Amino acid sequence: MPYLVCYDISSTKKRSKIAKELVNSGFVRIQKSVFIGMISSTGVSLLAKRLQALMGHKTAGHDKIHFLKIHEQALLNMLMLGQEMDTRLLLGKDRYLIL
């Protein structure tokens, strides 16, 4: 299932660690603090625990991370201005073999 993950983290160090964890989990950055990726419900729970650990218990009062489940058709119909993203590839609808 596709998920959109966005965050507002005040610490640059924590922000970098969270972004790296999202990329390592297969997410693609679509904005500076917005990522999109395919992950199971169980995977989201595990990822949320890892990100919570990276945020730490002493977070600034306004630090937050949001997970939003997106319907595949909504993702495929997303209007993008500027640099586009191949949503079909992200969803595993198209596969490429580069030799």
C-alpha cells in the first residue's frame, strides 16, 4: 500500500537521520520533508517505531511525523507541477531492465 510520510523536525541532525531511514526503507523523496513509498501495514508500524526512536523522547514540542495511506488510483492521478515522479514505477506497475 502506498504511504505518504511527512515531517516537521526542528533538529537538522534528527531530520537527516529520519530522511535516511525513510530512503533505506524504500521511500522516495518528493519534497524536502515529504516521502512516498510502498509498505505494508506491519511495515508502517515497524517504521514508525524506528522513526520514534530517532526522534527521541526529548523532542521539541512541535516536532511531528505524519503517515498517510494513499489509494493507488489517487497516487496515479496525482497532479504534479515541476519535476515529475514516475508513480507507476513506484507502485511496481512498470518494471525496467537496464543492461
